[in-house]
Amino acid sequence: MKWSLPSLALLIAQAQALYFYIDGPSQKCFFEELPKDTLVVGHFNAKQWDQQSNAYISNPPSLPQMGVFITVDEIFDNDHRVVSQRGGAAGKFTFTAADSGEHRICFTPTNVPSNSGFSFFGSQVGGIKFELDLAIGATSAIESSDKTKLTEAAQKVKDLNARLQDVRREQMFQREREAEFRDQSESVNGRVVRWTLIQCAMLGCTCAWQLSYLRAFFIKQKLT
């Protein structure tokens, strides 16, 4: 099953915190359209449903040790894979968009039994609770928490500079799209103008031929 998250305008660095449920080793995917050179940082924590404690906990002793397989593919470049990472149930992944376009970010739990969830009002609830903090941009709340040595004033200045870079990248990304659309519009308009001129020239030639023919006809019939 695949999920799609709408991309927000990168006027500031984005941080998306969410959680969702996965039934066994099934894959969950998100789609994000990223400008070129955008840094993405994600922290994740997967918890399994434990029948004994009747709660989601990290690696219950009654179940095998769970892992997570993470992939990031560039959809615009024939699904070119830029991240392929295997790790534990909790961890961190980072990547930088090499080019502008839509990226697919997928998570697949490994070493977990199928249909390991529990029943709630007659419906099956996933056996894995997946918590994800996804930060998009050169700076984010996730990265800032790791930089404890910086003073508050210096951190604010650095965040503002990074946000300005994000705005510039987004503007360049939109300008490239506008330039492509403008080139297509100018090409279509040029074709329309050329075809109109050709039609006018053909119409002028037809009128001149008809006038010449009628003049010759009237002279021959001695009507003039």
C-alpha cells in the first residue's frame, strides 16, 4: 500500500511528524516533490504489538528482533535509487535531492510475522506502529536538536540563512518550469502565426489569379 503526502511550499524548512500502522512486512511509501540540492533528514521508530503487555513496544522479548528497510527512488529518472538502507527498528536516514522532481520514500519492516496485529471493533489493526519525523530543508527542528554547542542567537542566524537558501532554490525551481512553459507557448504561437501568413498568401494568390482570369475573360468577350 502506498500513501501520498502533498508537498508544501519550501518557504521555510519543513518538519513532518506522523505515525501510521503497518500490517506485518508490507511496504508503505510517501511521495515528495523536491527542488535540487534539498536536504531530507528522517528519524523513525517502529514498535511491535505485544500480546502479553497489550501495547506497542520496541522489540518485545516474545518476538524476533525487527528491522526496517528504507529506499528512496527518483521517479522522474526511471526510478533511480538514491537510498537503500537496512537497519534496526529505530534510526535515522538522510539524503540530498540530486535533481528537481518527485521522490518516492518507502519503509518496509523486516523479520516480522504477517497479520500480527489485534482486532478492534471487528477490524484488524496493524501489528507495527511506525513513528516518523521527516524534515525537509537545509535546517529543521530535528537537526537543530543535535547542535547543542551553538548559542541561541547564532542558531537563529544560521536557520534564517538556510531558509533563505531554500527560498532561492524554490524560486529557481519555479523559474525553470515557467521558462519551459513559456518556450512551449512561444513555439505554438509561432506555428499559428506562420500558418496564418501562409493562408493569407494563398488567399492573395487566389484572388490575383481570379482577377486576372476575369479580366482576360471580359477582354475576350469584348465586354470592356
